[in-house]
Amino acid sequence: MAGPKPRVITLSKRDGQGYGFFLRVEHGEEGHLIRDLEMRGVAEMAGLKDGDRIIRVNGTFVDNKEHNQVADLVKKSGMTVTLHILGEEAYKSAKAKGVNLADPQLGQSHPTMNGVSAPATKAKLCYLQKSSSGFGFSLKSTKDSRGIFMTEVLSGGVADKAGVKTGDRIVEINSENVESLSHDQTVQKIKAAGDKVMFLLVDEDTDKFFRSKGIRPSVAHATVKHLQHKPRIADMTKKPDGYGFMLREDPKHPGHYLGEIDKGSPAEQAGLKSKDRLAAVNGQEVDHCRHEQVVEKISQQGNKCSLLVLDPETDKMYKLGDVSPLLYWEEMRGAPPGYPEHEAEAIPALAVPAPADLEHKPRLCRLEKTAAGFGFHLNGIQGTYGQYIKEVVKGGAADKAGLKDDDIVVEVNGVNVEKIMHEEVVDLIRKSGNTLFLLVADRTAYEYLKARGIPISLQLINNEPSTDDPAPAYAEEDEKKDTESDNERPATPPAQTRSRSSSSSSSSSSSSSSASAEDDRL
């Protein structure tokens, strides 16, 4: 009798992110269950289903192990984990028939990486600078397929050297989405770009992957490996007299720039140059920080610091495509190739709205407590950052205020909580009395803004220019609410703020918890 056939799925995540599921053991259920899959998270995109059972973790049979042992195996696997999975029905059937699931000869399906049979590919950014013989490609479009495609890519030409391949579909030209344009309109866009153009492209396999998931590719989903000019990461150890560079502001050019570099200093040894633009400090974007805030960020790192910088030529190239230099940081600092779990913008598979039609704004929700409480659960991770809304009670205070499941909490009564521990956020809510103000963003908006390094604040709701000045706590016209928090609002919260390990779910309407289940957020 043939045994069940587990699915072998390898999940890869980015540094600071999770795999997007809870691992649970439940009363009355056998095995280690997959539960509460994060919408468009790595696990869901790979095809994991609610109720699936994990049989092996990185080759180790785990069906006979304790819950905490299995959770530890997953957590300690680093950025990539390989799971042997049985669906709920197949698992229960095998158990009922007494099948030895530990048998290494048990049938296996073809291994997949994040849900596809080969490592999931990314869109790609290609920067072309016209030569005397042109860009070295032609365009084609057909009635049978949607889109404009690269063709006749000249071997050794500009396009070829930039990573363009025949059959690549054009998604963006100089940061503008052109998927809805006609052939002639696309040609005009390229001509209008002059002698320098940045393309966002998808090859056939990547295009099929994104279409199957209902995702419109964007720069946030792209690799920067083909771009000729590279940002630089300078790792420095401070000497007694400092790092040896000046940080200056240029009124004519927004941003933070390096000035004089001391000879023989850690800055010079790390390759820093005068006129480099500083994009990030230890992976935290600083474009929206004031000068003194950037200085403070550097000083807070102690004796070691890593700076992400761009020389003027690289800076111009990245700005042409509206590309965040943090994409380079992520690729160089260990984020494996694969589908980016936290920057997906879900749209209907055939709908391609122009970027101007999409709104990515937070929402300010005012909740008035009832006898049943505020009517939602605040989910977070004990000991780490990041809070999101779950179990919004229909007709309750949260529902009436417009809160939705999976909304990410940015501020509580005017206090930014992106870098505040779960327990502290719960305490802020409890101290809010009968009126609670929450600044939240749905996952799509949150990830869109974070991918572009835009601080999420009340100013975005009113279309006001973003500032780094702490916003005042929200108050009634005749009644001020004291948040009683010593946490300062960070000027520019880092793009990656939630490291998923063990889960804690705190209810704003009930403090009860189930004693019949254990779960871990992975």
C-alpha cells in the first residue's frame, strides 16, 4: 500500500521577517499544525494551508517531538527552512491506517522554494545609457498577449550588458508604470527619456509567478544586481578621535552628505568619499531624518557602525528609477533571493491601475469603549516590536471605528509604537481610558510606505508634507489624555520592525487565553 506523499517546501525569508504562520498543537488534534497564515506571507505564497501538519524540519522527523522542540528547530534554521508537509486529510488518514510517517522511503513530491519548483525569481532593474549605436533593442507587442516586450537584444550592446533579455516584459520606465500604455505610447516614453533610462522588467517565468499570485510587480520586488553602479556599505570601528568624517547638509540638494574625510581614519579605510550621500545607518533609512537625528543615530551605535552610501553617479541612477538603496543593503546583507513576503501589492490579476490611482495612507480610528471593551485583539510578539489587529468584533467599538483584521498599529494616542514592545503597547491601551485613538495602516499601505522609506504619520492623512517632528498626543477638545509613556517617537522607524518568533495575543476586550493550545509565530 502506497503511503502518503508529503510536500517538500523550502521557505526563505528576509532578515528581520518571519515565515508568516503559527505553529500549534491543539487539544483533540494530533500533530504540529499550521495555523493563522499571514496574508501574502512566505508560507501562504508557498502553498501552505491552514491545518497542514509538519512531518519533518530540515530532514528531522518531528511528528513525535514536543511542540517547543519543533518550534526551536524552525527558529534556529536561520533564513531558510525546509519542511515536509502533509495536508490535514492525508495526515489523519495515515494515522488511522497506522502508516509509519518516520519512514525515510515515504513518497515525496518535488521540492519547491517558496511555492515554485525553482527559487522564486524577482523582477529586475536595468539601467541603460545610450551609445552611438543606440540602446541595442527593439520592442514588440502582439494581440495575443498583454504587454510590451523586449526583442532583438543586440549581443554586446547596451541593453545586453545591462541585463535585458529577449522576451522581457516592460513594467516601468523611469519609475512610471507603463503596463496600460499602447505600443506607440511606450515608444514615446522611451524616446522622451533621452539617453538614460531605467527599466523594471519581468522575464516570462517571473511574469507567470506574479500573475498567478495576483501581484503587480514593483521596484520593491526587484533585484538591483544588474545595475552597473553600486551603493557601498562601509563597516567602521571607531578610534579614540572618532570615525574621521564630517556629515553635512547641502541646501541645494536634500539629503545627508559626507564632507571632509580624515586621512588614515576609519572612514577613509572603509572607502568613504567626500560628496557621498548617506542613505542608511545600520540598515535604517535616514532620508527623512534631520541632521542632528542622523548624528544621534550614528553615535548610538557605539564603537561600530555600518553606513550605506552612494556616490553622485550612483545616486542619480537610483533616483531615476525611484529605487531605494536599501534594496542593495538587503541583497548584500544576507536576504536570500525569493518572493519578498512583506512588499506585495495585491491587485486583481488582470487589473493594472496606474500608480496615481492607488492610495497608500494610514487611517486614524477613534474608539469609544463599551461594556464589552474595544472589541479587538492586539496581536504581537512578546519581547519584540510590531503590533497588528486581529479578531475585530462585528458591531463592536473597533468595527464601528473602521479597524480591520491585520491592520498594523503605528501610533497609540499619538505615541509611535513601531519600536515599542508588545507589553508596553498593551499598557498604553489600558491606560487610555474610555477613548482610544489608533493610527493604523493596512498591510499593503504599510509595506508600500516602508519600502519607500516614508515615515507613517498623521500628516499623510491630510496630504501634508511629512516631518520628523513628534506629533502631539491626540486629545479631546476639552480633555487631554496623558499616555504616560517615556518612549520617544522615532524619527524614521526602520523598514523591518517585526522579528517573528513566539507569539503573544493580547485582547482589548478579554484577557482570557486558551489552555488547550500552544502556538508559536514563525
